[in-house]
Amino acid sequence: YENTAKRGGLSEADVEKRMNLITGAVGLEAAKDADMVIEAVFEEMGLKKEIFGKLDKITRKGAILATNTSSIPITRLAQAAPDAARFIGVHFFNPVPVMGLVELIRGLATSDE
């Protein structure tokens, strides 16, 4: 936390408070109450579609679903999501702890909201 706080101009308490808003989990059931779910499996379209199909049955209706893909078109993946309007891509710039950037990529059906 100390280095992250210094680089970002945040106090250690602020960094800890923000980190406590993020929950990592193994298994899709943990996503049932999430506001946002980021899928980050390897670049296999079938597997990604399978995961989003399962998330359709697990996540609450307002949850944002995101993929961390770097090679599959967002609009194509959004077709497997329960609601393409809530589907986005995310790209974390490296090195993640140093770069303050996260790119959000919309599909053709992604809502402005």
C-alpha cells in the first residue's frame, strides 16, 4: 500500500478503503450480488461465451459485465451476455500499480449509462 499511496498521492487509509471495495473470488456463484463482474480467462471465444451464459443466471439484472479480452471484438462477445447494453471491455495498462489508466471499450449495443 505504501508505494501505491505515494505514487497516487493518496494516504494509506485511502488506498486501503478503495482496495476494500474490490472483492476477488473463485467460482461464478460469488458474482451473484456484484455490481460489476470482469471476466479474465484466456482468449477462447467458446469459453468466454459459456461463462457469460452462466453469469446470466447468476448475476443481478443491473450488474455490468466486462471482459478483459485483447483480441475478441466486444460486440461479438456481448451477444453471449444477458444484456448487451450492460456489456463492456476493460483494458488495464501495465504495469497496473503504476499506470492510472483503465480503458473502457463499448460494443455497438453498450448503453451510454
